[in-house]
Amino acid sequence: MDENKRKDTSEDQALSLSDLLTFSGAYDHTLDAKGRIVIPNAYREPLGDTFVVSVTRDTKSIALYPNDVFESFIREINSLNKRKVAIQDYIRNVAKFTFLNSQMDNQGRVLLPAKLRLAKLGDAKDIEISGAFDHVEIVSSETARLNYERFNDPDHLDALLEEIGNMGFEQTDRF
């Protein structure tokens, strides 16, 4: 009987593909005159009523995080050795560009704060909004194009796959 309970529990905890890929796909958009973007319909419900506008983990792009995902991110940061200058610098810059309790308006638009927008998008008006599994990333269309070209460079892709393989993932011909 206990074995059946354990089996049912583990099956309930198994994540579906849609759970793992909460945010996927890429959409081209334009910032409006007030610095707002329209959130694609596919991302609205998973983001929730309130969410966090911040930077990506590498701080190169703008990110929209569901609150629970951002909370996990902050827990990771808080576990780091804060005596190290590099960690202090990282925390300072992430905190500087983090805006809690962000919301969409009735038309599904969200304001990207001016300081964050200028730092990560410059004066770009054309942007790409893309899924990154557990969060949404926002970059200029030009940055998206350059990232795509770099990713598709055979030398870069080989090096990337080798690095991933060194992390313990098996490289197969299936993917």
C-alpha cells in the first residue's frame, strides 16, 4: 500500500513538457512612445498578475520573471559569499535594475523602466521578446539577430556543445 502511495506521489510530481517550457517562442515587437511593450498572449497567464522586471542572470538583457522564479534567483544570489567584491558588484547591479510588483495594463502592456531600458536596449525601438523556459527575455532586434548568427556559427556551436557535454550532458546525434 505504501509503495502505491509513493508511486502516485512521484507521478504527480513529474513535470510535463509545458511545465518545463513555460516560456518559449520569440516575438518581434516595437516599444511605444512611453517605453511600453505588449506582452505576447502566450506569456501573460504564466507571468501572473504581478511579476518582476529585471535583468537576466548574465545581466546582458531585460527579463520578466514570475515572482516564484525570481525568488529562487535571489535565494541563489544570497547564498553567495558577499565578502567578494565581484559578488557585491553583481548584487548591486541586479538590485539597481530590479522592479518588483510590475503589472500589465488592460491591453497587456508593461512599462519598461527608463533606466533599465536605456542600459539594456539603448535607443532601440524594435525588440524581440523571447521565452527562456522559466522567464522572458527582451533584447533589441539587432542583438537578437547577432545572437542568432553567433549561435549558428559552426565553430561556436561545436564549442558550445562541447562545453555542455563537459557539464555532464551527453551529446547525441538526436538533437
